[in-house]
Amino acid sequence: MLLVWGPLMIGGGYFVVTGHWSWEVVWVSLPYALGTTGVIFGKHIDKVDGDRSKNIRTLPVLLGEHNARMVMLGMITMQYVLVVVMVLFRVFTPVMLVVFLAWKMFTTALKVFNQPRPTGPPPGYPAEAWPMWYVGFAFVHNRDFGLWFLLGLVADALLRSFHIL
């Protein structure tokens, strides 16, 4: 999924529009690609028992629920790490650090993915969303991160085009 949502869709879209391949565009696509991959990964963590009983070998089934949750934590953490690394290497201007405005949802996701799924929906959890648990938190984190990432990209492009930073 990571290859589809990053290099192929974003890098490929850039190639179709401009007529040339850019490894920098592929590199820049990875923080968001990790988020979209995480949403699908979260869904498969939620389905791990059903998939295992049907002999469907998703990565969360192969890793086991605990290890899959730890991989998920790594994916959402890497979204922020990659942005910081790209700022340090001047791929992005510091304005991209705006993604840290999604930090509150990141810390919530850290807490959720560090715990086994509850046996039933907690009070206030939408009944129609149960038994999906991890996918919801992955989705909301990706929505928040993705919004700030997109706004950061626009601001970064504007600052560069006007030679402000």
C-alpha cells in the first residue's frame, strides 16, 4: 500500500502532469503515504481474528495483533520524523512543521495502539462503527495530519515561489 499511495499515485501523477519523473516528489509523498497505508493497516488489525479464522494472510495476521499495532505506531511516528528530516535537509522549509498541529491526535493514537482493542465499544463510541476500532483512530489521525501536511505544502510552495525562505 505504501508504494501505491506514495510513489505510484503521487509520483506517477506528477510524472503524467509534468512529463518527467522526480525522486524528490516520491520522497515528499512518503509522509502522507504512511498515513493512508496506516488506515488500511488499522482496518486489517481490526479484522485480524476473522482473517486468521478464514486463513487470510494479511500482514497483521502474519505479525500478530501486538506486533501489527507496534508497526502501526512506527508508521504514524515516521510521518513526523520524515517531515523533520526533510526540513533539516532543506527539502521543505520550516513551515512544514505545521504538521505538528496534529500532535494531539497523534498522542491519542499512540495510547490507542499501545493497548489491545476493548472487548466492546467504550461509552460514547459510535455503535455503528463497532467492531472497527483501530481504523477509526488511524483515519482521524491521517485526516488531521493530512490537512496540516497539505496546508504546509501550499505554504512551502508559496514561500519558495516568492523567495521568502
